[in-house]
Amino acid sequence: MSGAARLPGSQGSHESQDSPGSLGSLASLGEGTRAVRAGLPEPVKHEPTLPGPVFAAHFHLPGEPTGPYTYGRDENPTWTRLERAVGELEAPGEDGVETLVFASGMAAISSVLFSQLRTGDTAVLPSDGYQALPLVREQLEAYGVRVRTAPTGGDAQLDVLDGARLLWIETPSNPGLDVCDIRRLVEAAHARGALVAVDNTLATPLGQRPLELGADFSVASGTKQLTGHGDLLLGYVCGRGGAPMAAVRRWRKIVGAIPGPMEAWLAHRSLATLQLRVDRQDATALAVAEALRDWPEELGVRHPGLPSDPSHAIAVRQMRRHGCVVSFTLPTRARAERFLGALRLVDDATSFGGVRSTAERRGRWGGDAVPKGFIRLSVGAEDPEDLVADVLRALKESAG
């Protein structure tokens, strides 16, 4: 039998097993060790450390339909390993936590919002969050869900919590990079009977752990820095077991927003280098932010790791790393486009978190309330000196 066949059936749950990939053996170890070993099956002679993707629409199922794997839309052994791995990073040592993987970050976001909210409920969303959230708001309101919004900065969502069923937090916010106090917002929301979901995409589990700060759900796009190579779409929801997560699982089954086994396997493979990538990219992002801060023009540079950033005080309390994204604003659209055209080591592309640096004029999409010259720069794994030099040269050349 293969290692895949021996996987237990509680997908995404934290089951203690005496294996290199188990929670029990990894919880007390360092983040790099967990990233390298998370979710691996028990070693079997002559089998790979991380077995390949399981391509199956159905499984042998004589008799009653019981057991871990019955149909490919419900479960897959490749998902199981990835879900276990992500859970070990999001909530090391915490029992009763379940992780579910999805076809994309938006599939994961939608699964929480649409599985938890009913007609007549109220949801609180960030007004400065990911550009697809306004589309989500339209759909929620079409279903009779009331939606309130407030900015991330200054914990402004506190002011609109009364009567809410669900609070959605995005911290750091994308693309503005504001940070809110997760624990403070969670305590206030729970006191009012509301669930709390935190979009942890930009921070990654190595930057912050929302469940440790009291959130009910940690949700993220695995497309970004978690997997880091810009070659797959993925999302996940991590939460404490019980009715809320059961509803998320049911939503995934109904909608069928499942990842392909190849994408899940690539994601799991990529986790092994997560700490290496995050440490390099986040440190370089701070170096780029410092260079931009010291540029003779006022650029309105934002990065939570900058001591001068408005979000820095909160970020250092609840985050272990501050992310690979830097934002700043050039005076005009034309200047921003000249800057992007002058870059040699940074691709003009959307998304963030990849090992190759990217930047874009974020306003070109039309969904973010940002100035026309606003730049979101995602720092990759290039040598810091080379990247800083390229950014400063492009600034100089685009000024003329």
C-alpha cells in the first residue's frame, strides 16, 4: 500500500501521530523546521518523503460509503497532507483546529462569508481591503445581508460592530498596508456575539497567527507568499472545529470550489522554503522601504516594519514579520508608468509574494481607493543591493 492510502480520514484536523509531519512532533520546534516537515506522512521504505499528487475522481468503495476517501469533490489524500501542513503553521500545538483548502483565495473568502451569513444578518467588512470585496458586498446585499464598512487603521471597525454576525478583518490591508489590533477587535466582536475572520494573506502564518489572537477563522490566498512562485492559485480556511467550520466544509462540497491535486502538491512542496523566502523577502522589503523613505521626494511610503509607519506600534505587538509588500505614491499616473517602465529587475505585474519582484500602478484596476500614482511593490528574493539600486535608478530616470 502507498503512503497516501494510510492517511487518516479527518482531513485538515490536527491529529497527533508519531510521524515527522505530525503536530505532536513539530509543535515545539522552530518555524523553519515546521515548514520543512509539516504535513509529511509517516516514512515508508522505498516511498518518497512527499508522495506525488493523487489524481482521482473516485476511490474504491465497496459496501457502505464510509472512510476517509469516497469522492474527489469531498476529499483527496493530497489535500489532506497540505491541510495538515498549513494547520501546523497557522496553529502549532493547538488541538481542535481544522484546515480546508480551496481553489483560490476568493473561494476561501467566499466560503466563510456565504456559509456563515443569512438574510437579515449584518457583516462588517474593511473599506480599504482587497479590491474584490466590493463585489462580495454586492452579492451579500443581494441575498439580504446588511454590510457595514470601516477602515482598517485606528481599529475603526469597532465603531460599526453592534448587531453584527461576522467581522471581517484584513491586516495588513491590501494595498494600503494599515494594521489593526486583532485581539482588541476580536474581544469586542465576541462580546457582541459576532464571529471574526482574519485575512492573513499578506502576513502569512510566519508573520502572524490570527487564531492565537482569538479569531475564529484565519483565511488566506495561498497564491501569494505562502507558495511564493506565482505558478498556482490556492486558498485555505483554518478555524476551530465545530459548527462554523462544518458549515465551511459543507459550502465547499456544494460549490465545488476545490483545488486540483497538482496545485495542492505544488503548494505543499513550496512550504518547505517558506521561512527562507519570507525572511529574505521581508528583510529586503524593509531595506527598499527605508531607501524610499530617504528619497528626496515625499512618497508617502508604507511598510509596517518602518519605525515611522503609523501601523508600526501595533505591528510589532502582534506580528513576527512585517511582509514583503511596500507601497508608495508618485505624483502622477504618467510618472508612475515611467517608473514601472524603467525597472529592470521588477516585473510590471499584479499579485504579490513571489520570488521575483513585481510592481504595479494599483489604480489601473479601478477597485482600490488609491491615488493614480499609487505603486504596490512586492519584493522578491533578489539580492537586496541589486533591488534597491534598481528601484532608486528607476525613480531617478522617471523624474525627468
